[in-house]
Amino acid sequence: MANPTNRRDFLYKTSVASLTLFISGKSVLANAFVLNKPNSKILGVQIGAITYSWRSLPSSPEQILQYCLDSNISAIELMGDSIEAYAGKPVNNIVRAPRVAGQPRTISDEQKKQETAYQQQVADWRANVSMDAFIKIRKMFHKAGVSIYAFKPDALNAQNTDAEIEYAFNAAKALGATSVTIELPNAAHSKRLGELAAKHKMYIGYHAHTQATDTAWDIALSQSPYNSMNLDCGHYIAAGGNNTKESLLALIEAKHDRITSMHIKDRLSKTKGGANVVWGLGDTPLKEIFTLLKEKKYAIPATIELEYDVPAGSDAIQETKKCVDYAKKLLGAV
């Protein structure tokens, strides 16, 4: 028969433990949450994702964070639209006529005036907005184990004011990012951006599509040490011509210290049509890219950009997770 004293001690300790669990439930759950942080840094290679990959899904900051957790992504390039909306960006209430396929979209003189007024409203908001909301987002993501290494707001274009561009740098800093990203512009604008970036010590990663060549970024890189590359490996291969697997790997080696992030996707070569395809079915040298990052220990985030058609029965989150798992396989981690 069990000792009554020991049994009383056991029941008392169990009751105290249960009460403690009940009272501090939030803290306990938080600790459990921390234990289940995502981890997409594989053998030293940081696999990330651009949140554009989940464009087919709702995109509040909380929802984006959940997509990271569900797809085991621990670092991201964050698109700006929903983040700015969360921070209070003015809503565009201008109603336009539906686009007609094959025809240019028409806009009335009155709508042009409304657009100009709205852009000025946004510029004024950006010039004066507090960074508190962006800091809150950084803390929320950090607590869950997700870092933000790049920010892509629609505030870095030629028509944006200097104040808007500086806002983009400040918001990126508040989010914990080390770079902002934008499509590769003309030389005059990359010079302007580079000078403002140097003032804020914030890198600008320029992204190219099929206009990418080995020299496409040379002017921008020469203009400022803060001008950098957001190299899209899939687009580079789909461009064809002199762009080959060998030249891509050579470009990464030659420019690795000027590449702040890379977009990873699998595309067919130009001669095969250039389509975006499921990883492993295209001509982008994925294994060689990941192996190069691992062996050379380049601190370049490899950003999943999900652009192929999501198969029936799946969704963007499941497909992103498949890309993470495929990267693990290519890196020899499974």
C-alpha cells in the first residue's frame, strides 16, 4: 500500500503545479511558442522568402507571420503594401473603370487630379508617420523567430519625394532590415537613391528581370557603396543569350560582396519558353547555387519567390514549404 504522506505530498505538488500553469498560462504558452520557432537556416545558408509568394492569400502582418511559421521560414523580404496599411497609410478610394483586355486603361482628367491629390496625401503621411507600428511588427516577428532582412515598399521610385525615400529607409531600419529592394532603375535614379542610402547607411538591392546581364548592375554599383544587387537567378537564366549556368555562378562569385539578397526560382531557359516551373523541373542551377553559398559561406539570403502556378489541391504555403524542403535536400541536410 502506498505511503499516505507521500500521496498527500504528490497531490499537493500536482495541485500547485496545475494552479501555476493556470495562472501563468500566457507565459507558459509563450515559452512553448518559442520552442517551436521556424528555422530555415540550413547548414549556414539562410533560406528566406519574399512575402509576394503569398500574394494569393490575405496579408495582414499577423497572417504573414503565420505563413512563415506554417512554411518553416525564419527570414523574409517583406512587401510594403499591407505593412503600410497596418501603419495607417491613407486609403485610395479612387474608382476606375474595369480594365478591358487588350486595351490601354483609360483615366479621366478628373481622376488624374484625384490621383495627384492622393499621391500628395501619401507623401505627406510618409514624411510624418511614426515608426512605432514598424517597430511593433519587428518585435512581433522577432518573438516568433522570424527576421526581416529586406523591405520592399512602393516608395523608392523616381516620382517619389526624397522624404518618401528616406521614410522607406527609416521604416526598413525599424523593421530590422539591412536593405530595401526595388527594380533596377535608370542611372540617374540609382545615383539619387545611392546618395540617400549612404546618408542612412541602408543598402538598396536592385532587382532585374530578363534584362539581367553580367554588367546590368555595374553603373549602379559604381555610384554608391550602398547600391547592391538583389539577383534573381531564375530571371537571369530565362533571359538566355550569354546568360548560362556557368556565367551565373561566376557572377555570384565575382559580385558576392555586393549581393545583399537573391531571388530563387526555377525557370526554363529562353529557348524552352522561359516558364516558371516547380523546383527541380527547370534550368536554374539550384543545386550549384546552394552548394556555392554553403561552401563559400556567403552571407546572402536565398529568397524563395513562388511564381509557378500552384497545383490543384495545394496552396502557396504548402508550395513554399516544399521549396524549403527541396533546398534542404540539395544542401544535403536530409
